[in-house]
Amino acid sequence: MKYFVVLLPMKDEEKSKAFRNDHLNYLEQKGKEGKIFAKGRFTDGTGGMVIYRAGSFEEAEKLAKEDPYVVTGARGYEIHEWEMVSDAVLPN
């Protein structure tokens, strides 16, 4: 499994507020499926980030494009494969 950082820059703050629950529900479901390593918003209000666990860039892009924030145009997305270096104990 590979890790992909998906940056979700703010495009429309009003849409972001309107679709927040849909976005959070989507992330909760993907988390239950084991597809999310970490997630969170940027405290300066410019957007947020999700680190997906996926087998390929294409799979990670599909996950990003299905996020209600992206579907509705509330947020953009930018994907980078992440080669994590850490001494932390990680989930399988």
C-alpha cells in the first residue's frame, strides 16, 4: 500500500460550509474502509489535507475526485505520492 497526500485548497468558502457534513461523512466511510491514514484542516482557513492509503496514483485520484468538496467545486485538489519516513508504529 502506498501513501498519497491530497491537498484540498479552498475554492469557495460558502460551498465548503454547505458541504462540510457530506465531506466528513465521506471521509468517515473511507476511514472505515482503511483508505485514510490521516486527515485535517489547515488552521489558517485555506483548506485541508487527506493522506490516503491506495495501491496506485489512479486509485488515490479517484478517491480525491469523489470527495463531495471536490465534486461540488468547494475545493480543488492536488495529489502527491508520499514516501513516509518515520519511527512511528503504523497500522497495517
